[in-house]
Amino acid sequence: MNDKLIVNVNQFNDEIIYIVYMMSRLEDDAAKHIFARHYFDSLNSFTLIYELFNHLKEIYDKLNKN
């Protein structure tokens, strides 16, 4: 999915647009995990796309180890 964002850099040239696009592609449990931190008034909202990826990685790495 990172490649998609790199290829479309002319369309997605703002970090918030990256985040919104990625959120539109998520489903089920992954979407639930991300939407909790999506809102800009949340205490720890995403400001960079790598934060979103790292958040999911932390969750799913733990699940895969169990």
C-alpha cells in the first residue's frame, strides 16, 4: 500500500490526505483500531501516515505472536 501512495504523490501530496485515503481502504477490526484515533480532537490522533502503519503493525504483530 505504501507504493500506491508513492505512485500517486501528485494526487496525495499532504499527510492528512494519506491518512484519510488509508482509512478509506481499511475494513473490519483494522478500521476499528484506526478510527478510535482518527478524530483530530482525540488526544493522540494520527498526524503522519507512518504513525498509522506503526499502530497497526504493533497490534497485528502482537496477535501473530500469540
